[in-house]
Amino acid sequence: MAATAAVSGRCASSRAVPVAVGYGDPKSVVPRDMTVAMTVKKGTGKKDIKLTIPNQDITPQKEAALKKQLNTGLKAAGCPTA
């Protein structure tokens, strides 16, 4: 699955955004997690961001850590944060 994303309409992914789905067991039909990799850019700023999101309920701390990881990458590219 691939998509081109825009964040708040002011910062865009510079390529298709691949999503990889990980399975804990080769026979499982339930994914363990998904990994989203993107390169965001605004003007001359550019940053690769890769997030692995578990397919389960996550703690508020894990959610905050994922959001911080995303915002760090967005900020490094000069983009607005989520």
C-alpha cells in the first residue's frame, strides 16, 4: 500500500509512503505491527521518518513516544507538528 501524504497542507511527503505489515507468526492473519516510512520536506528542509506502530492497545507513554518521534522528524524538516 502506498500513498502520498500532506501534513496540514503545508508540508508534503516527497515520495510514496510505504507501509510494511509485520506478522509474529508466518501462519498468522493478524498483524503484529505496521511500519510507515516517509520523507517529508518543506522548502529545502527534508527528513526521513520511520514509525513502527504496534497492532495492540498502547500505553499513553508509548503513544506519546510515537508522537514525539513523528514531531521530531517533522520539526527537523521545517514542517508543522502533529
